[in-house]
Amino acid sequence: MMKIQLDQIGKRFNTEWIFRNVSSVFEENTASAILGRNGSGKSTLLQVVAGNLHPTQGKVTYTQGGKDIPGDEIFRHLTMVAPYLELIEDFTLQEMLEFHFSFKRHLRGHNMSSVTDLLEFPSMKHKQIRQFSSGMKQRVKLVVAILSDVPLLLLDEPTMNLDKAGIEWYLRLIDKFAGNRTVIVCSNLHQTESAFTTSTLQIEDFKQGEN
């Protein structure tokens, strides 16, 4: 379980502030949504939470089991799904899964076969990722993230490229496997992809400030 505290976080690119003075707590074993229009800064905030970007101001604190985790170690404790994170298209599906789970172990009670079965396209096991549709690629991203045994799950627009059946599949996956973890979802479709969350942060409440 993971607790994340944001203390007066701000991010600036050149002279433009994307957001400022964001203070919030993502509690252990909860699901939260960062909401906002496209381009409002929610993905940037999620990247700060993930440790991929350093805040221009403020501090992010990570706590697990009552112990602080250094920011440069947080990548070991999370998985992330985002439009800008690509799969290795030269890999087959089996190779992609084996590669990912060589770094992050899968949830207890699962193995490569059961993870593959969850994707619901068994005939593609030995096909290269480049042959997959955009929706199939999104399913692969989601299943490797959600089935990884880590305390922090970060989802940026998780239903991108999914049709109605794919969205229902994603919500079943979340309901069945995302419990007992801290989940943060970036979304502008709150009634669908993040409807299961119990708290929200409206990124547009933290307007760009002056230089």
C-alpha cells in the first residue's frame, strides 16, 4: 500500500506555469481521479507523481508501510499506462509479457498463461505487437500494468482506443485486480473510465500563475 502527499506542487515549462500550489493526499488503498480538459496539465501532474518529471516547486512524499520511499526509487513501486508510453512492436505478445514481468512480478496466483488468457485474444500469442490494432495494444498495456504486483497504479486516459466491449473489459479488470492498491486515474471522461474512484482532484482549480 502506498500513500502519496503533494505539498504545494507546481510545474513550469520555460516561463509558463502549468499548475501551481497543488496540495493533496492520495491515501493508501484508495482510487482517485485527476480530472480536467485536454491540455489542462493532468498528465503532467501524473508524470510528477510517477517521478518522471521533477516539480518546479513543492515536494512529493511517498510512504509505504510507514516508511518513506526516496523519489528516485519510486519507479520500482509503480506501473503506469499512458498514451505516450509505447510497447515494443518488434516483440511478439509472449515476448512482451515475458519482458515486462522480468522487471515486475505478476500478482500472486497468476502466471504467463493466465495473464495471456485475460487479454481474450489467444490466437495472437505469437504475433508481433505491430500487427495488433490500437485497441488490442491498449489492452496489453492495461493488463501488464494491472496484473503487476506493485502498490501504485497510475492510469492516464486508460480507455483510449477501447470500444464499448473494451471499456467494460477494463472496468472488470479494475474491479477484480486493482484492490488493496493506490490507484490514480487521469481522465476527461469521469463517468466511464474513472467512475470507480472515490475522490477527485480538479487540475483546473490550480490555474497557471504569473511568472
